Amino acid sequence: MRGSSPSTVEPREETSKRKFLRDKGLRDVEKALQVPIQYRNLNCKLSTLKLVLVVIALGTLVTFFHSPAVHIADHPSTSISRPSLVDLWIGEDAAADPRYISTAEVDWEQISDIIDKLNDSTEYQGIGLLNFNVSEIDNWKHLLPDLEHVVLNLDHLPKNVTWESLYPEWIDEEEEFEVPTCPSVPKLKVPGKPRIDIIAVKLPCDKSGRWSRDVARLHLQLAAASLAASAKSYHPVRVLLVTDCFPVPNLFTCKELISHEGNLWLYQPNLNVMREKLNLPVGSCELAVPLKAKENFYSEGAHREAYATILHSAQVYVCGAIVAAQSIRMAGSTRDLVILVDETISDYHRGGLEAAGWKVRTIQRIRNPKAEKDAYNEWNYSKFRLWQLTDYDKIIFIDADLLILRNIDFLFEMPEITATGNNATLFNSGVMVVEPSNCTFRLLMDHIHEIESYNGGDQGYLNEIFTWWHRIPKHMNFLKHFWEGDEEEKKQMKTHLFGADPPILYVLHYLGNKPWICFRDYDCNWNVDILQEFASDVAHKTWWKVHDAMPENLHKYCLLRSKQKAALEWDRRQAEKGNYTDGHWKIKIKDKRLKTCFEDFCYWESMLWHWGEKNWTDNATNVTPSPPPPGAITTSLSSL
């Protein structure tokens, strides 16, 4: 199989060199044919010149007919030899669109070694070559002289196709005004013969720019995947990517990686899985799952599928996770529930999580190297541990501060990463489909010092790794949030969605202060002006409805601590002084745990609280805690 390992010459240099030699030869011939009449008697010199020209012509013809075959994918029945016309055309075509030009150096020795290690390489019939320059195609023919070389012609994307057009911030999911469509993406013309056993593609990688969101780079990878998926027989198809940047990790997965040497990545993709991925929209410009999905989903691998969440550094989310588990069961799912916790979660709270149905697994936290000490995002890279749950093939990750209102088991049918849109071209990681893999975990860890997260957190980082993702309707991760510019009609629509019975939303995501750190009678986001965009008494009531459906023994994990009550009352008083909308004396509404409340006295559970001019007094213990200064509680609560 192995041939020589020729050196690489860049396309423009090689093309210019050949053009110069060709033009020089033509000029020489023209001079020879335009010999003045007075010199025609010089028969000896003329005969010598003719003989030279005949030899050159015969040599060219012999070379032409004995060269290894090169097929053009547009015309698979046409066999053209020697690069002259074909290679010049290919080089000019590539140069026409600089987005597709790759400056990666090709190590022919490494390629030869990689292919030689393949057990069935002697049975190969053809190799498809995409985006290589003139001299590189010549090198392939010398390296693998026994194969038929198919030069693949891919029409380039129109100039107006950008990453933003493939991944728009908003689409009309309800199709009220238009049916969302994706831009047209040219596809490879699949050759009928020969059989393609290996597809080699050279990818651009401009590390000075947004290489992971390069439309030409994505287009080339999708084209190679599409050609591989078109194989009709059961023979394996290998894809060799030549690139200085890692390939799209959820298109060509590390589980399918056969060999990685330098800038060479050789994959043997699962063709059935690849076909399913390629049936999805090319970007988030269309929904990958319909707005009204079929909730009755059957999976033969249900035992290898699970819902998962993670708790680290904060026991305050334990109550949220317990209620989230209750919501999953109420929605009808019987999948496993797995929760990752670190050493900061006590045995007491772990017991509550297990009683709620979670399978508790202890992890070591992962520090965000770019976070400041004790910052909110210091340990949120711990989410990467999800990819180590390799006893499952698919995971639906959910944040602990949401409710599953309708069964979303159908998302297990979707590939990594499937999520709702967030802002710009990004996805929201609060609900997402993950495919656990130790090698993907290593990929995430390998780049934490290199890749910048747009928001300093795990969501921003994951968006830089998984730039190719699939959009699901926002009803499957609906944010409890009112934009400042929302019209009254829009606010009423959201409020209706928050409380609809039977539910319309699949998932309701609680932003701002969480329901379990508020008094149950109303949403404490009303207490702070900058948090009122997250306030909804209707959504708050929906959460408590699920809470109350839990077994009684789980309620104790959601009780407010004395300090939380004091903090809430302080905020409530400040809200009353500021005349904040809906932010005062709601405590008088009848409550399951509220015994009596009048004027400045409230008897709550087993304690009598009294608001004096300067402090709270706990009449049960005679403890007199001093409330923190105004603003301190606001800062503390808003960070949760």
C-alpha cells in the first residue's frame, strides 16, 4: 500500500509554476514554428528541433494514458488522468472562496502509517479527496497508487450564509408569521463508482478568528459525513480529517475515533447514527423537535437512559432537586434519576435526595481556572462530570431549579447537544441532551485553560465546545422571566402558561430567587426592584403545588431556616417602604404552616416572631438576631 512520501507544495505556488512552464513551452514552440524563410535551408537544425518536439509530444501522451485514474465526483463516469486540466480547475475553484482554503501541513508519513495499520486497507477500492490542493492530490496518487482517486467537488456556500444565519437568536417556533427555514447548503454529488472506502478532507482552521464557528469548516465536515452516510453496503467507511483544530465533537465523536496523530483524525462513524444526525436541520434555524412533540416514546435502551442533575457547593438547592424529582415522576417518566453531589452536601440532605428517588453519586468538584476565589462560578465546571456517567448512553441534564410539567422522555431520541436557544447563536444548558463519554470529558478538561467562556460559567464554555447543536422549542425549557419591553399581552400570555392546567409548557425554569427560599404565599422576587423581572405569583404557586404532592416525609427538606425567615421579613419591610408592587403584607394570606399573624407579630411553625423598631425577637428562644443592613440580604438572595 505504501508509496513514497512526497513533499507538500502550496496550491497557488504550484499552479503558478505549472502555468509559467506551460507558457514558456508554448512560446518556444511558437518561435520554432515562426522560423524566417531565409533560414529554411538550415535542414539539420530544423530536423533536430522537430525531433525534440516529437519526443516531447510522445512523452506527454504516454504519461497521460498511464497515470493513476482521477475521478470527478460531478461526473463519476469520466476518468481523467494527470493533473494538468483537472488540478488547475480544482486549484482555481478553491482559490475563488478563501473561506475554504486550509494552510494545514500534511504529514504524508503519518498518513501512510495510519492507513497501513487498518486491517482491511488492502481491500480498499477508492478514496474521496475533498478540499486538497493541486500538489496534494498528486501526492495522494503517489501514496496510494492502487486506489482510484475521486476528486470531490463541493459547491461553496453563498457569501450571505453566516453562522448567525445558521444559528439565529430567534425563530418563529409557533409559526404565527412564517415557517422557519434554514439556508440552502450545497451537498456533495455522490459518485456511483468506484466504491469509496475512505474520505479524506482538509479543513480550514483560523485560530486568530472564530474557527469553531466557521461556516466553511462546518460545511466540509457535514459534506464528508453525508458522503460516508450514503454508503449502501455493509463495508465500513473511514473519514480522515486533516485539521489543526479539533473536529466537531458531536458529529465525529471521540468514541468513533480510530487514530489521532498530530493534525490527523481518523474516524469510523456509526453510519446509522450518522444518518439520523444528518436528517436534522443544519443549524438552529429550524426546530429539530416539533413544538407539539409526541410524548409516548418507546426506547429499547431505556435502562441506559437517565435524567441527571448536579449539586455542588450549595445545600440550598437540595429542596429544588427533591421537587424536580417529584415533577419528573408526576409527568410519567420511569427513567433513572442520577444526581452528582460533592462533599459539601451533608449526609442528612443526601438522605432526602435518595428518598426522593435520586441515585446519589459523589464527585470531586472541578474548579473554573478563570474564576475568582469564592465567586459564584468558581466550581461550576463540575458539570463536566456528567460525561463520566458512562453506564448510560443518553442523559437529559436538568438544572435543579426547574419543574418537568409534561413528559420529555422523547428527548432521549435526540443526539448531543439538543437544547433550547439562549441568546445570539448560543444554547441554554439548563435542559440538554448529553452522551456520556470519558474521551469527551477529557476533551472538555484539555481546553479549560485555553477556551474563554462568554459568561465565565459552564454554559459559556460548553457553547464554545459544542457549537453545532440542535434547537428544541422554548416550551421545553421555558424561563420564568418577563423582559422589560414585554407588552401587557405578552406578560398575560406568559402568566397563563405558568399556571395552565393541564400544562402547556413541558419545563418551567425558575430564574431569580427560588420558590423554596420564599414564603409560600407569594414570590419574594417582588421584594427587590432589580429582581421583579423574575416575579410571578402564578409560577410560584405552580411550584408549591408540586411540592405539596410529595410524600410528607420529604417536606422537612424544604423548611425555611430562622435566618432565611428573618432575611425575608427584612426584604418585605424594605419593599413596603419602597411601595414595590405586590411586595408587602402578603404573609397574611392563609398558609399551611402559618398559625396566626396580626400587626407586627407572626406565629410561624413553633416560633413567635416580633418585628420591633430595630430587630427581630424569637420569643421561643429569646434569641434576638440583628437583621443585616439594607442591601446585604438583597445581594445574598439574588446570588442564589
